[in-house]
Amino acid sequence: MIASPREGARGVVRRTAVIDLGSNSFRLVVFSVGESGWWKRTDELSEMVRLGGDLGPDGELAPQRMAHALETLRVFAAFCATNGIRTDQIEAVGTSAIRDAPNGEEFVQRARRATGLPIRILSQRDEAWFSYVAAANSTALQDGIVLDIGGGSMELVAVEARQAIECVSWQLGAVRTTERFLKHVDGPADPAEMAALREHALTQLRSEPWVATAGREHLVGIGGALRNLAAAAIRAQELPLDSVQGFVLTPAALDELIAQLAERAPEDRERVPGIKRGRAEVILGGAIVLRAVLEATGAPGIEVIEAGLREGIFLAGQLAPEDPPIVPDVRRASVINLARQHGVDLVHAEHIAELADQLVDALPGAGLPAPGEPELVEAAALLHDVGMAVDYDDHHKHSSYLILGSGLPGFTPREVALIALMARYHRKGSPQLGAAAALCEPGDEELLLRGAALLRIAEQLERNRDQVVHTARLRRAEDAGGGVVLELDAEGDTVVAEWGAERQGDLFARAFGAPLTVTRS
């Protein structure tokens, strides 16, 4: 897919567009790619078309739904033309509703003639494959199952060692199951209809033996219905999260949402906090199917991601010719991607990360660090200056906001919060969890304190941005004072580095219970 170039603040930015003609919604997403390889989603249009609704007796697409769909695609085509995105820079794909309908190909031909968009119908396997690509590049998934629930179908992909090994698709999408099973629309849901849908979903899932074991440890889910349910669960738990990325939707949380949705008439389900108006009528069907997946797999929850089919299609092209198109290390890739998006000086940032790593290496002698701590400190070191893209003043605060807003695919919400807070306190202030405490675990306040202290010291050792200090070691002082000595190996003048590091002594003492002395070896 050729990308549309546009001059940006940091060089030429190439753009591509992906259009997903789903069974419930149509969505256009624009992705931008920078010269250094960063990418991000930069624009989006969506419309609840519900093409998979009101199907005819033989499953054919309804005329009024097709008319709405065609008008939406005309808007999408006009948007792309106005923004200089040519048709050869667009990937437009149809999924379950179009694929399964007897008149699906006829609709595609009409849409092509009316809009000029290069629409293709995805096979079940291709739809599952792109969902896997999106999930594998957005999480730390090694072994487990990728789940994609749409309006018409649901796909499951078994993953081993990050490779897709099995896939299956069922007609268990939120729109299709709602119209087939949940026919009582004049009040609260009918328990008998809900039970029938649950049993139907379980029967389908149990037809594939690997479903019962492959996702027991790690189940990753994508799809609009799942994201909406996760947003509602976040609201119910009053968590300080603006994104569902990395949030784990548990069976208990899903049961509570199902109960709340079921006691309302379909048109009133949008009153459940977090449920979108356009999904209210079909969200219960999707929730029941997802609960059946948790029951069939025995998974402790579904890790939800922001990415979906559209990101999978984009990344499959962006990462080609890799086979499969998967980044080697999702966590590091997401950190570097965010840094490059905002023009971070990576020579400077990576040297600070290296110095911070050297300091963290000294912690095991004190019974530290905590599991995962070195990687969190390294990520914070690489991203501590992203806020400079906003302004130098308060850039530590801007860095925190940008990190939290990015979601950092591959990290949990707790980890993202800790990375953002370490960056927030890399200059000044008294490190504290604040609202993030609701996401954290016992010991995280001490972890934050240590990380912020070491990051401040590493930042000061590289204050001149000259990489003069190449090695930093912490060791216990030999005298009876019980202090800690920071030894520096350097080539050049270290006056600024030593001065800056010594000024962090108070925070170091709070974090490690010992005074700090800086010396050059």
C-alpha cells in the first residue's frame, strides 16, 4: 500500500487509510508514518451502519441498510479525496455481513461504482489473521488466544510462541446473536433467551477442542463491543483510566455488566455508564458471548486492546516483508515509537537509559529491584523528555500526560502509570502515586521513589548531553557511616554531572535510606 506524503514538523509524513466495512459500524482510519519509522493513528470517521441487521429471509442485506452504507462510503471517499489520499493509498475491506450475504458481492460492486473505493471482501481466515497481527503487536502475548468479536462474527486464533497456529470463525457477532436470540425488546431481557444464547455459544466453542486450553493463561480481545464493555467496567470500578488499552475484563466485572444490561430494555441500556448509544441495542448479546468464551477457556479475564482489524491491516503492510509481520519486542517498540513521534533526542535518552540500567544493576545487593522494575525505569528514561514536544517549561508534566495518553501497548495500565510518574518526577517534586494508587500494588510507592531517584541521577550525569560519563556504579561506602558512593568513569569534564548528581542526595536518601557521595574514579 503506497502512502500519501505530507510535509510535517519532523520531515515528510506518509499517510495511509484503512476502511473497515463491519457488520455493525463502518470506520475509516488514517495512519501517519514518519521518516524515522514512527507511526500513529491521526484521523478517524465512523458511522453505525448496522449492515448486518434486518437481514432478509435468506440472509440478504436489507435495501435500507445498503443505502445507508453507500451514503457513508460516499462521505468516506470524499474525505479521502479532500485530504489528498488517493484510492491506491486506501485499503477498504468488508467482513462478515458482506461475506455471508447472498447479495454481498452485488453491494461491493455498487459501492465501487459509486465511490471508486477498492473494496475487497476478507475471508474468515484473513479476518482472523489481521486480528492476530493487531493483537500480537499490541500486547506481550506469547501463548494464548486472540479473540475478535464484531457485529456478525467472532474469530479465535490460537497463538504459540507468538505464532498463529489455529483459527476459527463463528457467526457469534453482537448484531447477529442479538437478532437471532434476544428478540424480546419491550422490556428487560428474557432470561430464557439469554440462556439459549449462552448455550449456543458454548456449543460452538466446544466444537474446537483447543479452545478449552489454549487461552487459559492469556486471552487477548479486540472489537468495538469488547472495548465498550471494558470502558463500562472501568467506569464502574472508578479507575483513573482514559483508555481501555491493557485493561483486563474479568468474569466478575462482565457478570455485573450483564446483570445491569439485562434488567433494562434495549433502548435504555445506554444509561449504563460507559455504554455507547450506538451499541446499546446489541451490547448484551456481545457480552453474553464473551462471557461464554471466558467460561469455555477458563481464562481469568480478557486483556482488551485499542487496536483492531484496521491496525492489523496497516501493520501487516508496515512491517512487511517480515513473516509474520510482528515486531520482536512489543514493549520496547511502543516506547521507541512514542519517543520518535515526539522528536526525542534518542542519543541523549538512550544514554540516560544506559546509565539508569547501570544504577539499577546495583540494587540486587539490597534485595531489590522488584520484578519488572528495571524495564520500567528504562522506559521512563527513554520517554522522560517526550514532553519537550509541548514546551520546555513543565515538560516533565507534559511527558507524563503523553505517556498516559499513548497507552504504551505491551505494558499493563499499572506499568504505564508507573512509567508516566517516573517521568513526571524526573526533575523535581516529591514522588507519589496520587490517583494512580487505584491501579497499583503494595510496594509500588517505594518502587516509584527508587525509579524517580535513579532517573534523576542518570539525567544529571548526562545533563550536558555529551555522553562524557560512560559508567556509573553504586557501592556501599567503606567507612562506618553506611553511605552509598556513586563512582563515575568518564572521559572529559564532569563538573556539571557531579554537581547535578549530588543535588539529588535528599531524594536518594529517602529512596534508599543512605546518604549519597559522588566521586570520579
